[in-house]
Amino acid sequence: MENFLKKITKDVDLSFAILLSFCVYVFFAINIEVFFSHNISFAILERFAVLGLVGLALTICIIAGEIDLSIGSNAALCAVIVVKLTDPLGAPLAMIIGLSVSTLIGATQGFVIAFIRIRAIVITVGTLMLLRGVALLIAEEKTVMLTDFRVPDFITTKVLMYFSPASLTVIFIFICVGIFMRYTKYGREIYAIGGARKEALTAGIPLRRPMIIAFALSGFCAGFAGTVIGLKSGTAQGLGLQYLLLAGTVAAFVGGVSILGGKGGVLGAAIGALTVNFLNTGLVFYALQVHFVQLFTSVLLVIVIVFQTMSRVFDSRQARKSLLATIDERKTSLLEKKRSALGR
Amino acid sequence: MSAIIENNQLPFSAKFLQFYKDRTLLAILLSLFAVMFIYGIFFTENYLTITNFKAIIRDAALYGIMAIGLTFVTLSGNFFLLSLKETASICGVTFAMGMATGFGSPDLAGNFLVSLLAALTVGVVSGVIQGYFVGMGGNPIVVTLGGAGILYGIGAWWSDNLVINFTRPHDAEWLGTGSFLGLPSITWSFILIAIAAEIVLRHTNFGRKVYLVGANKAAGKATGHENFSMAIIVFTICSVCCAFVAVAFVAQMDSAQSNYFSAEFGSSGDMTILVIATVMVGGNSIMGGYGSTLRTSLGAIFIAMVDNMMVLQGFNSGPRIVGVGLMIVFSIIVFGLFAKGSRAQE
């Protein structure tokens, strides 16, 4: 417990994330009577199953110092594949195929980025469009639908009051990825190439392996989010799910990643995703139109960016001040020595 | 010195090869142009007609103008804006509001100049605000992603997510559907803006500064050209270009809605990504400092040509999006491989 407190007070961004999510939750809990109840908690966790994964995917990429813009298209492609294949092959096999396609796409992106040494935003804008086109091709420009809507019931049944199999799996994925990022060599490599790429490469860390792992993980998470959305609603569109990029980015940035890379973690991603979920779920009660949700989510993003930039500027000023102070100290001590030597 | 003399004495074929080596991507683009053109002549009906070429350039003009604005941002090393279509849509809504209601005062309703000024003002304001955040040290992608949501939200809120109509005849017809010397006005604007941008980038102080800041931020800062003011100026230029396209498009359609430029618009599903694609296919370096608006214009015409041919061949939107996506990925990979280790890369 003490360790935990120390960690939180040391990490300004994480404590800001916790404060922000607490504020959002309390705001809605006070204003809306039913917000603080079992059913709403279940609904929030259901949304967490989708948004948390997208936030996690973007968090991993941003930790590696890159950003993956193709996440929405990847999720849409996976959703289309899963929904289309569920009828002939059954849900489990369709899920395996869809997830392996998404993971493979992510790994390929990582390989290309590491091989050409290009920035990820450049290549992922291209794949954003390419994957969207492929999803449209597979769906034949139509909305793909399940014929038997009872098939996906197995992921939406309530377990233990708050959970469903989908959200339990997502929490399991979070724990696994957290352990992977924190305690294994491969996870630490991702942090290394994000935080200080030149130094890491000079120290002998290969660029390809962590890059491929990071993007494969992000592709897997995006694909899983697409699968959950597709199976839950029973439909999928090639042009859909583009809003995931904004929501995921907000979740990642609220969770305290830095765009410079090498900072943040899975705990932050979970808190960030929960904050966005609180906001989205709370706004449902005001019966607002879709664009208001987008507006408020973007305002949240801007708040977080401004806070991060300000804290960075503040930090650098503090560092400069302390540097100047130490220089002054040394100067005065040297002068005094000189004086005493001369005076004698 | 000897190298210069040698170069002068080289035979034509060697000079041609040297040209190819120096401008690899431009050359590849030109050869692809030629291949497309010949294929089009022989295998596509109704391809070699003046009407068709007019249609190609007209298509290219819409996203070409926006892409020329975006080229300034890309050249100055600020990557790109993800809020292009949202900026355009809010400016279009502003313009249509002015044409339909005159912002509340009936005297101004249908006044082209006031509506145009209002739309451009909205563009300038959004550009300045986003540029300010980027200049302060925010990441352009994240800032404009947030800006996109806010601009779309405000635009949809203001227009109640409805289609705003205004009736013909109105003062903006000459811009929307009028033509001059056989070419539509929007095509003329594209040509004029492309020439102006090229002159600004090559022959003015400001243009050279854009290249300097983009090629080397540290050198720019050391010589007194900080990215702060540069970011504000280039973002404003880009947003004004978006506003102009929106005005022309709304004048043509006689109506505006907050999601005119999104998923269902045009061939490729998304105006923002299409414009970014145009800049990339033209072969500009995304890291900044290398490229030109001429390349961007060529990229726009190339994408319009490919799209036009696929339409004439009877493809649906899926294969067309795949085609544009493949072009982007191809040009990125080729550019990355050829530019490896050169100045144009990181």
C-alpha cells in the first residue's frame, strides 16, 4: 500500500488521471440518481471491454514512441471478418481467424516501420485507407449481419453481478499485458526504444523485435475490440468504427502516456479508458446527440494535452532553476575559498 | 569542377538516367502517368475525350487545393492535420448560414462577400488556435485529432445537424457552377493557387523559411525562426485553403451539412485521408523540408486519374479505396527505401 502511494505521488500524470476520473465519476453520480448502481457499473464495464482495449492498443504504440492511426480500420476489418465467418464456421473459429488476421497486419506494419526506419504515422495513414478498402471489399459494400442473433449470447451473459465473459477476458488481457510490459525483457525493450531510441539502439537493443511485438499487440487489441463490437451488435460495416481512434487516443492520453514515448503503463490505460467510459455513459442520460459526445470527448483530450504540456514546461523550468542554483552555489563556494586564500 | 565538365559532356541517355536518380519518386510518378494514360487510351471507353479530362481536373481541384495548403504544414515539419474535413465542414456551414439567413439579419441574407468573409474568418480562427497549441509543443496529430472533434461538434450543434439550403439564383453561382474560357471556376482557382503557392515557396523569404524550419528545427531556432510562429502561419494557410474549398463546394451544391466531407463524400470515403494521401503520393517528405506544391498538384491529378479510370471501368467504392490505399503505401515504401540515409529522412 505504501509502495502504491509512493508510486502515485511520484507520477504526476497518473495522479492527475486518477483525480480526473474520480471527478468525472462524482460529477455524474451527484447529478444522475441511478448512476451509482449495480446496473450502471455493469454497463460501464461492458463499454470498458471495447474502449479499454483500444486505449491499451494505442498506449502500447505510444510507449514505443509511435502512434497507430489504422486502429479503427483494423477493428472494422476484424469485425467484418468475424461476423461474416460466424455463420459458416461458428463463432470460435471465426474469432481465431479474425484475430490472427489483425495481429498479422499489426506485425507487418511493425516490420515495415522498423525495416525502412520510417515514422509510424506515415505508414499507418496509408494502411488506414487500405484496410478500410479491404474491409469494404470483404463486406461487398454492404452491412454484414448475423443470421442467428442468439449465437453471440455467450459473451453477454452476466457473471458475478458486474462482469460478462467479454469484460472478464479484457481484464485478463490487461493483466497479462501489464505483466509482460513490466517484468519481461521484451516489454522493457518496448519502453527502451520509446524513451530513448538512439541510446537503446547504441546499447544493442534491436529495433525490429520490440517494434513488431508492440504493433502486433496493438493489432491484436484492436481486432479483439472489433470482434466484441461485431458480435455484440451482430452487424459490421466496412466504413464503421472510425470513432475508436479518437476515443482510444483520449483514453491513452488521460492515462498519462507521453507523446515522446517511454512513459505510461497499463494501469494508466485502464484508468483513462474508465474515465472516457464514465463520460460516455453519463452523457447517455442527458439524451444528447452523437456529436455532443464527440465534442465533450475532444474537450477532455484538449484539457489533458494542455495539462501535460504545462507540466512539461514547468518541469523544464524547475530543472533550469535548480541547475542555475547549483551553479551559483559552487561559484560562491569557490569565491569564498579564493578570498580566504588571498586574505591569508 | 571536373565533375561539372564531365556532366556537360555526358550523352543524353546518361543525363536522363542521372535525372531519374536525382528525382526518383517524381520520375516513377511520371512513368506511372504514362502507363496509365496509354492503358486508358486503349482499354477504356470514353477515356480520350475533352469532357473526361475536364472532369479529372475538376475532381483533382477539390482536394488539390486542400492538399496545397497541407503541403505548407508538411514542409514545415509539422506532419499533417487530422481536422481537414471538419474545418471544411464548419466553414461550409458558416457560408451556407450566411447565404440562407445572413446570420440573423435579413439584409445580409444572400450577401456573398459577407458570407465568404465569415467562412474565411472561421478558418483563420481554427487554424490559429490549433497552430498555437502545436507551436507550444503539442503533437500535431493529437492536437488536431482533438480539434477535429471540437470543430465537428460545434458545426453540428450550430446547424442542428440539418441540411441548410439556399435557393438559386444566388451570388455565389459563378464560383460553384460557373465557368471561364471553358474551364470551371474551381479548376481556375486550383491552377492559380498552385502557381501562387509555388512562387511563394520558391521565391519569397517566407517560403525559404518554411523549408529551413522543416529541414532542421534546431538550425531554424538558432537562426531566429522558431516553430511557434511558423506553426501558426502554416496552420492558418491550410485552414484557409479548406475554407475556400468548402465555400466552392457549398456554392455548387446550394446546401451544407456538418458531415458533407465525411464518409459518403467522394470516392475514398474520407476527405482528410484523401488529402493526406495526395500529399504523400506526390512524394513530399513527411518529415519536412523536402518537396514542393508542384508535386502535390501532380499527386492530386494522378489520384483523380486513377479514380476516374476505375469509375469508367465500373468498379465499386471498395476496390477504389483499396487502389488509393495501395498507392499511398507504395509511394511511402518507395520513398523510404530511396531516401534511406539521405537528407530527406529524419
